[in-house]
Amino acid sequence: MTDTIAFNRLADLLGSMGEPTRYQGGALRTRGICHDGDSPNTVAIRRGNNGGVVIHCHKCNGNAEFLAAIGWTEADLFDEPLERQRDRPADDTWIPCRDRGHKRVAQYIYRDENGAVVHGVTRCDSKCFAQWRPEPSTKSGRRWSLNDADGSRLVRLVPYRLPELLAAKEADRVIFICEGEKDALALVDHGLVATCNAGGAGKWTTEHARHLEGADVTIVADRDGPGRAHAEQVVSTLEGVARTVYVVQARTGKDAYDHFAAGHTDSEFLQVWAPFPDPQDPAVTS
């Protein structure tokens, strides 16, 4: 067994990233950095029966988002990666603010209806957010801009977790919209379906809203001026699109993440506005 096998390469990479690991149940365990790193030991890493490495995140129920978070592709899972992988940089965790001593703490992948990567967003420990688009011609496989030199957008506007959103709509489930990816994942961690737009408050558009046609929507507004304005903007795009729309706020703290961190459940959000309620809602019919 040498340091060139995929399992050891991955263990070394996690160590260089400062990610905690431990052996448990016959697997190397690490936290779900594909889910903002707030779930210890949720990712299991094992040596494959025929060589290579097998990765499974128990929250993603797969490995795609974890691979994206560490800058790997499926080819890296083999003990002898494809030839083209030799051209990749030694450190795929590079982010634009790294020269200021910042470290990436989360990466969020935006996918289209078929699950293909449209673009990604990274967040560092100093709360810098950088967006990138796939670019196979580069060594890292990405470009750190969504626009061309003239400022024209090169990738589609899609809501976060679009495939999950569409599946939830087909299943007639309520879809939550919040202001950022961290809040969306906090909702997902509590069994809900959640989405947001890249770039934070003020960046939601009718292009995002069109995917919610006929859906029941609950908007979780941040408890501040920009949060209120963002909620109002989202509501305006959903008029005549969504079936029902309610706006709620965290019972404790500013946002959905704070709400759950304080020990509250999804039924304990505070309803602050019902712009397009269900006609059978007792609050409407009474």
C-alpha cells in the first residue's frame, strides 16, 4: 500500500484542509463539509473491493456534493486517476481570497433539472462568497466568474437544489425559500424542502420563481431590513405563479439557522404575512 492510492490521497487532503477524521465502523469518518460542516462523522470513506475509494454522505445519500466540496471528480476515486487528472493543481481547495489567509468552509453546488452542475458558490471563514462556473479547459475545472468580459452572464439563473425542488413540487410538498444556502441546508437537515438564490438578498428573480409554478411556498425572511425587502421581492415574483405563499420568521435569532440552533421546530416559525394564503386557511375564512 503506497501513498499513491486514492484512499490515502483523500486522507492526506482532508488532513491538509484541517478536517477532523476518525475510524468508526470500518470506515474513515469525517464531517459533512458538503452540508456546511455542521454534522460530525456523516461522511463514510472506505477502500473499494476492487481498489480505489468509496465515499458516502448520509445526508446527500451519495458522494457528488462531497466531491465538489473537496474539488475532486469521480476519476479521483480510482487508485490510478485518468491521465488528464495529472494536469490538475496540487491543491483544488484554492479560493480567490486565499491570499488574505482565508480558508474555504463550505461549497454549494447549483444544478439544473437533470442534476448537471450550473455553477458553484464557496464561502470562507471570513464570510467571503465567491461564485464559479465549470470550465473544463482550465486546470482546476472552473472559472471564478459567472460573466464574460463585457459583464454578460454566461450561466443560467437556477434556484439552489433545483432537482430536489422539482421532486418536492411533484409530491405536493411545501417548498421553503430563504436568503442563503446555509439556511436552506438547516431546513433540509430538519426534513424540509428548501431553496434560495445565489448572491443573497435582492438577487431573486422571475427566472428563479418560474420553477415554483403551482407550488405551496413558505418564505423564511431574515429579521432585518434587507431580509424584509428580499421577502417582498420574492413574493412579487410568485404572484400568479405559486399556489399559496406565506412569510415566516425565526422565533429566535435572525434566520432559519438560528431558529433551529435555538432548538425550535419547523412548526414554531412565526407567521408574519400571508400574501397568497390557501382559501381554506382558517385565518382567511374566519
